[in-house]
Amino acid sequence: MSEWGRVTDDGTVYVKTTEGERAVGSWHAGTPEQGLAHFTRRYEQYATEVTLLEQRLRSGNGDPRQVATSAERLKEGLPTAAAVGDLEALGRRVEALLDKTATAVQEHKAARAAAKEESVAKLTALAEEAEKLAVSSSWKDAGERLRTLGQDWKRITGVDKKTADALWERVGASRTAFTERRTAHFAALEQQRSVSQERKEKLVKEAEKLSGSTDWKATADRYKQLMGDWKAAGRAPREVEDTLWNAFKGAQDVFFQARSASFAEKDEEFRGNQRAKEEILTEAEALEVPGGKARLRQLQEKWDAIGKVPRDVMKSIEDRFGKVEEKFRATADTSHVKQTESPFVVRLREKVADLEGKLVKAREAGRPTGDIEAQLETQLQWLAQAGVTVEPAAPVAPVEPQPAAPKKPTTAWVRADD
């Protein structure tokens, strides 16, 4: 006798339910207690199976449809189960399990559908990538990717065979198209390289012929053109490309080394001329005005006879000598008025002439002239106060420069009675 069952004297085993007792078997192999224990263990086996199904469903591992199938089997078997225990409570657990599996099955179906959709999208992306690679001209990289693309394909699962096969056909077609294009490209490239070899052989011959020329500028210009032709000719076959280039460059090196040696010799000559002109400059800059004009003419003749100096010092030397000449010219331009006018008036005339020259240059360069015009007006007023009547050689108001017109020599302010 137990809470959930009993064994009668004739060995019949009963289980207790809310609807009354139900015979579940008979026991003659031992005492009634042993019989109850035997049928209680059967109940515990049912309970253990239900517990395992509940755990599987909670873990999310496996297909919930399999859990539902097992729960349905238990539901059908429990009403007639040969076991002693709380079969009705166990039945309620099975009902609850079936309710949960119904929801889990729907969620599982949705998850599988989403996973399949994602997998189809991945395979489609690989097929589209293959189609883009099929028209690529990056032969090495594209070819390597088309090869490894199949490995990525195998890792994607969950797609039905029909869909997967259709997408794989696109990949296969792309591989074939790429291989055909690559084969045709390299065949054409091989032919083009033969043409490039012929062109470069001709360029090498001309470069070698020019290597002994001493017409430095014309030959250097021609080598520059030959270099452009070399680049435009394309690559020759690999086995001869380096040999041709070394020959072509070697011929140029012979010429340019000879030119450098010649220029170095010229530079040494020009440096000697520079030293000679610097000696002249030192003496010319020390000449006094007046009294040194005759010696300046002699120095000018020596200057012109010396010849060229290095380009990097040419302007500075010529500017220095020009300032010496300008100093003597300025003295000559004002000598005729120094005899009849005061030094103050002479200085004013020189200042006016200087400002007038600056004004012309500023206008030609498009620079502001307001400050120069103001200084010039002041000098003119002072001349007027000194009793000197002058007429401007150029209008004081700004005039737009005319690029095409020749420059006119600037005339200094003059007296009205000159």
C-alpha cells in the first residue's frame, strides 16, 4: 500500500487517479512492497524522460519538432501506462511541454527560414563577385580569388540543392569567361612584346650612334625624345628587356658623362672670367665722380673683352657694374645745370627724375602708385618755390599700362627757358 497504488492479495497492482483506481499489472515475484517498488520505478522512468525533454527544449539545442514528437508519444501512453505514481501531474507537465514546443517549432521554422535566406544571400554575393571578377584585368589577383572563392562556398550550408546549383552555375560560367579572357590577353601581350622588342632595338641603335656627339643641346633634346619613345614602346619579352635597357642607358651615360666633362671645363673657364671681372668691379666701384670717367671707359672695354661668367653669378655681377655706369651717367645728365643752378635745385631735379622713373615702372608692373605720386608732387612744389618752372614729362594721374606699346624714354623735368 502506498500513496499512489496498492497490490491486492491476488497480486493485482492498482494505481490511484482522481477518477479512481486503475489496474496496471500483476505481481507474483515477491512481496507487495517489492511489486509497488517495481511499478514505481517505471513511473520514475517516464518522469525522467519528461525532465530530459524539458531540458532539451530550454537549451534550444536540436530540433523542437523532435521534442514535440516524443511529448506526443508520452501523452498518448500515460493514460494506460503500467506505472505507479502521480501520472496526472506528469501528464500536466507533458501538456505544458507540448504548448512550449508549439511555440518553439514556429520560432525554429522562422530561424531556419532566416538562416536559409542569409545563406542564399551569401551564395548570391559570391556569384555576383565571380561575375565582376570575370571582367577584371587584374589577372593575378582576380584569378587567385576565383580559385579560393570555392572554399568560401563550401562553408555556407542550409541552401536547397536546386538553388545552390543554379548559383554555382553562375560561378562556373564566370570562371570560364575569365580564363578565356586571360588566355587571349597574354597571347596578344606576347605578340605586342615582340613588336616592342623591335622598336627598342632601333632605339638602342640610335642611342649608341648619338653617344659620341658633341652637339650638346640638340643631342640632349633628342635623348629626351628617345626616352619618351622608349616608354611608349611597351615592354619587350622578359628575357631581353633588361639587356636592351642596359644598352640604351649605357649609350646615354657615355654622352652625358662627356657633356658633364665639357661643361666642367667651361665652368672652370667661366670662373676665371668671374675672377677677372670681380677685379674690374673692385676698381670701378672705387672710382670717384668726376675724374674717373676716362678710366671707366677703359674698364668697360676690358669687361666686354673678358667673356662669359657662370650663370649663377652673371646677374649679380652685371647689376653691380651697371650701378657704376649709372652713377657716371647721372652725373653727366645734370652737369650742364650745375653751373647755373644751386646744389639744392640740382638735387631736387635728380629726385624728381628718380621718382618719375619709379612711377613709370610701378604703372607698368600694375603696382600702387599713390605714395610715389605724393612724393613727386612735394618735390615739384619745392621746385616752384625755388622759382623753377617745369612741365611734367608724363601725366601724374594713373594711366593703365599698354602691354603691346613700346616703352618711351623718360624725360626729366626741364626749365621752360631751356
